[in-house]
Amino acid sequence: MGLNLVGVLGRTNFSAFDWGIVVVYLAISLVIGLTVRKYVKNMTDYVAAGRGLCTALGVATITGTEMGLVTIMYNAEMGFKAGFAAFHIALIACVVTFIVGVTGFFIYKLRAMKVLTIPEFYGRRFGPKVRVLGGIMLTFGGVLNMGLFLRVGSQFIVGVTGMPEQGWALPVVMSSLLALVLVYTILGGMISVVITDYMQFVVLSLGILLGTGLVIHHLGWNNIFQTVANLKGSEGYNPTNPASGFGVEYILWQVFVAGLVGCAIWPTAVARALAADSPRTVKKQFAWASVSYMIRVMVPCFLGICAFVFIMTMAPDLKEQFTPAAEGAKADKTALEAMPVFLGRILPIGLIGVLTAAMIAAFMSTHDSYLLCWSAVITQDIVAPLARNRMSTKARIRLTRVLIVVIGLYILYWGLAYTGSEAIWNYMGVSGGIYYVGAFVLLLAGLYWRRASSTGAVAALLTSCLMVLGLTPVQKAVTALFGWTVNGKAVTFEALAKAHGYTTISNQRVSAWLCLGCAALATVLMVVCSLLFPDKKKIPGDGVASGTPEGEGGAK
Amino acid sequence: MSGWMLLWKIVFVVGVVVFAGITVWVIVAGFRDIKRLLQSIKKSHEEEVQTPTEEG
């Protein structure tokens, strides 16, 4: 990083006063998290907050969890690159979540069964082996998906505060934030998580509403829309145009991923449904949260668009760093870093501290829930069934705590080591697909088709492993293995297609085809295998279609 | 393009206004829910002490 770049990016309004706001906020979060640990007595308390969530608190905790800093960052990146065309994801998320809330699709029956995790549902519907395999697939996809959270979140802090990104700053910020989240999540479990989520919701919502208003005031409402029209043309508005980087197949993928998966299949979202005080509350919770699902995409996208407008028209020094004029020159900064640098420039002292606290709130509320969710799945759905459910409640809670630390250390390592170059949203969609493609088919067939069998379930789960083909390091390994190189180099599928004249192919479109193809294949295999290899005996606890009363789980 | 521009303007304004309303409701009602949550957990623990169950 040259001195000039350090100087350009170091120009931020972030002051000691703002650091004070951030530190006070973090201290309050920690104290609350530690105070409520006395309420944890069993696994239901630790993993599902005693199943006592009412509607408003449910909305707060869903919003806090699903509006993470990584979500804000990758949506801002999307807005910076694609303009208002990226808003289609927000609209889809809102409409699909609302429909899920009104109909109770998946979530109502899962809550009625009183399972603690989705693999526990697999176990009750398809038997213990499917439960363990499903737990492994969920953990693999989920933990891989979470791998870049820490790094991307820390990039925001580094960008907005003007710290140098190379060197000590990023690892130190990553380690500090992780340590903080680990402490209160380990001790308080889901009770800590939902209460800190509430506080994080308050700070986050007020912060982004205030920040958005100020950004519009600074840039001008009409100027934002007009500048995107001038610089990006119709591609900046129309997502059905393949030149926007999206296209119809991408929109269909988003109906599946940002819509159905985001609210009704993704384990951390479903965990809120399972923690609700009744199945009826779940439906209300999701209907109201549909607006949050839209905002979590739309507002960060809008901030990314504003960063684009600011950099391209008002900050010539930054424009040179993000889009250098010289032909063939490589940008020093990526679209991911545009939004924090932009906010650091335009927000005044005090407000930038509040907004940073809000973003850290977003960071923490996501990490705590994810860490708890994956570790609980390993304990409940992999280790406990393999130990033939002989583990006591104390042993389960202890193991879950250990696993929270182990997963935390993994994401610290992965955040520093991963070298993939795809857009973050793409990485998330693909890595999460290892879990959600199989989960979608198992939930759909398991809840709504009586003839679905355990063989079909295994086939569908294994099919979702094909989603790893969406990751750039894997694509390069595949093209190298089959000798599909370009200029002697291993390349991604996108680059390979472009080298063969398919110029409108983008990485997003490759991922969309891959995901939709895998989901279709998994569905076909579930149907065919279930018909060819029906379960010979009824699985104990199967009564899903009518919503049986109590999950086993091995603990209360 | 003007049709898309108008659509995204309406979606943004309506979304932000509704979210602001929900934020106020969640702040007020969510605080009440936290008190209920802690009371219900406490109550269920007291009931467990009276009728202990085997776990694990």
C-alpha cells in the first residue's frame, strides 16, 4: 500500500469521541450478556431460550441475526457494482418472507413438532443416520459459509476508522471482536443472544435510518438516481437485463435463496421459529419480519450506490483508487471497501460513532447466533446421536461451549487464509448451498409427502455437495484437472465461458445455474429413490404431516 | 428505464417508512417481551424443581 493510498483512505471523520461511543456500547452488550447466564439450566434454555419468544422480540432477534455486518457489506458491494438493479433481491426477500409468514410454509409444522434443530427433524422423519448426515452437511456448509464473516466485518471497521488494512490492524480487529462475541455467547447461550439481539436491533435500526437520511441529505435524492442513470444506463436499474450481471435465472435463484432459504430453511432463521412461544407466534413473527428482510438488503445496497455516486462524482482521489483511468491498471481498492470509506468521509463526528456501533451490533448479533447454531447442531445432531443419547444436559452444554470456541478459531483462520476472488454474496450463496439445497428437498418432501424415504433423503443430501463447484478455488482445480485452461492458466467457469465467446456469462449466473440445477437434481433423486427404495418400517416419531407434539432431542 | 426508476423509488420509500414504524413498535413491545421471557424461564425452572425430570 503506497503512502498516497494510506493518506487517501486515512481521511476519515472517525474521532476519539466515536471510539468512546463504540467502547461504551460494547461494554453494555457484554454486561447484559453475562448477567442473563444465570437463567441457563438446560439445553432448551441454552439453544432455544426456553421457547419463550413473543412476536416483537422475535422480530428484533430475526432482524439482528439476519442483518449482519457481512450482509450489509456484501449488499453494499452489490449496490456499488450493479446499482438499483440489485434492489430486486430486497423485493423478492420481502414478498417471499411475507408469504411464508402468512402460510406458515415449513416453519409452522417445524415449530409444532417442537424440534430444536433441523437435523433433529430429519431424525424424526427419516431416522438417526439421516440426522447425523444432515448434521454433518449443515455444519460443513454453514461453517464454510460463515468463514468470511469475520474478515468482511473487520474490513468495515478498518475502512470506516481509517486504519491501515495491511499489517496489524485487520488481524487485531478480527481477534478482538471475536473474543467479545465468544465470551457472552458461551456463557449465556440463546438467552444472551436474544437479549443482546434486541439491544443490537435498537442501535442498528436507529443507526441505519439516521445514516440513510444523512446520506440522502448530503448527496441529494434526485442526484443519486440521475447519476446512476447517467453512468450505468438501464443496466443500473433493470435486473432482467443480463448486462446488469443478473438476468432471469439469477432472479429465480434469488426467489429460492434470498426468499425461501433466507427465511424458512436457513438454520439461524429457523432457530427463531423454533424458539417462539407458539406456532401462531411464528407466523406473525415472520410476516412482520418480511420488512426487515427487505431492509437488510435494500438499505446497504442504497449505501453502496451512494458510495458509487460519491466516488465517481465528488471524490476524484478515491475515484483513481477504485476505478483507475489508465487502461489495464488494477484498482487498489475493491467495491467491498467503498461503502465504509464513503461513510468515513461524509458522516460527522458522533454520528459516525453511532453508525459504527450499529454495524458492530450487526456483526455481533450475527456471529453469536451462528456460532450457537452450528455448535448446537454438532452437539445435538452428530455427537449425541453417535453417543446413543447417553450425554447428560451438562455434558451437552459443555460440549456446545467448547465447539463455539473451536468454530470461532476456525473463522479467524479462514478469514486470514481464504484466497477466492468471487463477490461475497456469491461465496455465501454457493457455500450455503451445500446445506440448503439438500435441506430444501428434505423439508419439502419430509413435511408434505408421506412416501419420502430415508434413501431419497440421503441421495438429496449428498447431491448438495456439488455446490462446492461454485467456489473459485474449486472451479480452478476442476478446469486444471480436465485441461480446460486459458493461456495455460487454470481459470474459473466464468472466464472459461468468456474465452469461448459467451460474453454475457457472469459468475453470478454460473452460481445460479449450478444451484437451480442441484436443487432440481436433488428433488428428482428424492422422488426416484423414495419410490424405488421405500422405508420398510415406520421411523419412530414419524408423524410429521399432522405435527407431532414433542421433539426428542435427548434433552428438554 | 424510467419505469424501473419509479418502481425502485417507491419500493425504497415505502420500505424505509414501514421499517421505521416497525422499529418503534419493536423497541416498545420487545422490552415487554424480554421481561415476559425471563419470567417464563424462571417459572419453568421453579416448576421443574417441584417435579424433577430426567434429562439426557
